[in-house]
Amino acid sequence: MPAASASLALDILHALRAAGHQAYFAGGSVRDHLLGREAADYDVATDARPEEVQRLFPRHTAVGAQFGVILVQGDGGRHVEVATFRADLGYADGRRPAAVRYSADWREDVRRRDFTVNGLMLDPDRGEVLDAVGGQADLKAKILRAIGDPRVRFREDRLRLLRAARFAARLDFTLEAATAAAIRAEAAALTVVSPERIRDELLKMLTEGRARRAFELLDELGLLAVVLPEVAAMKGVEQPPEFHPEGDVWTHTLMLLAALPAGTDPVLALGALLHDVGKPPTFRRAPDRIRFDQHAAVGAAMAEDICRRLRLSREETQGVVALVAQHMKFADVERMRMSTLKRFLRQPGFARHLELHRLDCQMSHGDLHLYEFVRGELDAAGPEQMRPPRLLTGDDLAALGYPPGPAYREMLTAVEDAQLEGRLATRADALDFLQRRFPR
């Protein structure tokens, strides 16, 4: 969230205090402030009841009013979550409280939160940190610890199992022993969490700049086999050392994840994670070497299943599947006909394909000559060479007396191929070519 949202949060806090209420910054923004990081968002915690928050701030959305959460809107699309101090009274579904009891005590509100480093509150006017759970000590020690009994915390909201791995990776913290043990003990129950919530956590892990550590933790904590068994199956799958001196499929994949910077396009990040997902089921030892016949095609089908399971959008799914399906095509670029090469290079989202190829090579054999070849072709071919204006249309074919039908596609594709290869430049050339190639 832009820094301007901090000023919105401060204005909301002051308005609540002017109306006689307690109000503090809470949660991740306090943690990030104490770590010297820019906060992603700003939350305000208060003893004001939801109806009072709504009265004080007419521009609001009652996103979770039954749980005391109101989203206060500001200018320019800014918003701040305002939550009433509360205690949660039981969890029936491993996701949300069955009921809540509002409180006037900020300490009671903190005790129902997930991790000590997220259980801090801040009085921004006095610069005072309110800490009832030892969060400041854990911040200094770089430890991620559940508040209270960790198994109780994880049973209240199973998504916290994934959030623990994400926070530990993102912050470069060590998981406290009892917290880690509780995650392992509760890992199988992650299946009760909705696919959408799991997807959102996984995408954050992949795009926050610490993807390798996040997925190592998922594996170490027994969570990876629950949410992505196809990825867990990569462990121990050997690869031919002449192409993959780095080791097995899992090691290679982790190396790609380590190279993903914060802010990476989620489709590219998923492509990096899943590009070799077809290798475990296609592994075989041939007389000459280890082989993975058709692993890109098999992997594309698996990636589509995974994307649908995680409820990705159709566009995102298509992007990930294309990356997995086509990542081996770069091996043929120097031998492609010019028309085939140009079609390959001009496909939607090709920058992702090229970057995945670079990462794939860099994290294995290190040979980037095909990457440089493609870069050279892209630099040499301007937009008009890559996607030239059409010389003929279906109306032209009809005017020439060709009967309408499926053959039109074949004829127009043949004309475009010749055009892309530099053999046709004018409409007259195209008409002559067409009538010679497809005599009536």
C-alpha cells in the first residue's frame, strides 16, 4: 500500500481518539516498522464497536462487520482496515470464529492473533509499543512463534500453517521449535482450507522475493505434500548430469525459485515452479542416459490440473500452461523455419517464456547461446517483420472463386508463412503465389 495510506490510517486513529476511543496501529505494519521495513498495509485496532466505526466514517465497506472489521475508504483508492478489539469464541470450521465477543482490552485482542511478532500494537503519537506476548523479543531474536498454544492457534485457522512458512521465509526468521512441531502435527488438516486461500498464500510465497526458502519450509514442515504433491514428487528424481550438474529435479526447481526477485509476475513464478512437474512421471533410464520423454506435454496437463485446483483465472491458467508446454521448444529455435520462429516469438507473453528459458539454462548447464540467439532475432525483427499487415483476406479468396470452407485457413496461413519468410512483399505477389500453390 502506498505511503499515503499511513496518513489515512493516522487520520482514522486520531478521529477515533477524538471520539473518546482507544486506537492503535496493529499487526504487520507495527512489525514492519520495528524491522525498518516499509509496511505493506496499515491496520487500526480500537475499542469502538463496528456500528460506531461506521457512524464515524461514512465511506466504508462492512467486509467483516460480524467479526468487528470495517474497511474505511480514503481518496485515490486508499483504504484501511479498522477492527474492534475482540475475543474469538470457538472455531467450527478451521477458518473463522463461530462467534466473537467485543472487548475494551487490547491485550485480549492480541491473545487471539497468530504470531507474537504480529501481536504488537503501536501508539504512533507517543512512539510506544504495546506488547503483551513477547513479540519485541522475538523480533530481535528473529524467531517466529505462535501466540499461546500453537496447536490451538493452528486449529483455529488452518491457513496459519501456510502463513507460518511464508512469514518465516519472508522475514528470514527461524520457526520456534514448538510452533514448527505443531505445524507438522497439524499439516494434514490443511485440506479444509479453501483452494482460493491456499492459492493466495502460495502466490505470495512465490512473489515476495524469498520463494526458495518458503518452499523449503513447506517441504520441511510436511505442508508441500498436502498442497502440491506433484511438486513434492520432484524430490530425488535424478537428471542427466551432462545437462543438470546441479542435481535432481527438486534442487533445479529450488534454484529457479531462488532467482525470482520480489514482485515477480505470478504467472512466470508459477511457470518456474511447475516447468518440470512432468519429469517425475516420465522418468526412465534409457541405455544412453536418463530421459523424460514428452515431459513438457505431460507437465502442461498436470499444470492445468493444478491451476484449476487452485482456482486461478482462465487467463492465468493459460499463461502457466503455455510456459510449461513450450519451455523445451527453445532447443529448436535455430532450426525453425523463419515463419515458425516468428510465430513462436510473437506469441502473447513471450517475455515470460524467454525469461523462464534464461532461468532454466542458468540454473542447469549454464549455456545461454539459444537465449542470446532469440534476443538477437527479436532485436533484428521490427514489429512489421514480426507481424506484417495481411496481404490477403477471406474476401479476396471468395472474389477469386475459391469456395468458402476450412481450406481458407490453410491458404491464408501459407500466404502468411511466405510473407514471414520474406518471399512475398506485395498483394500482387500474394495473389500470384496463391493461384500457383492452390490452383482452382
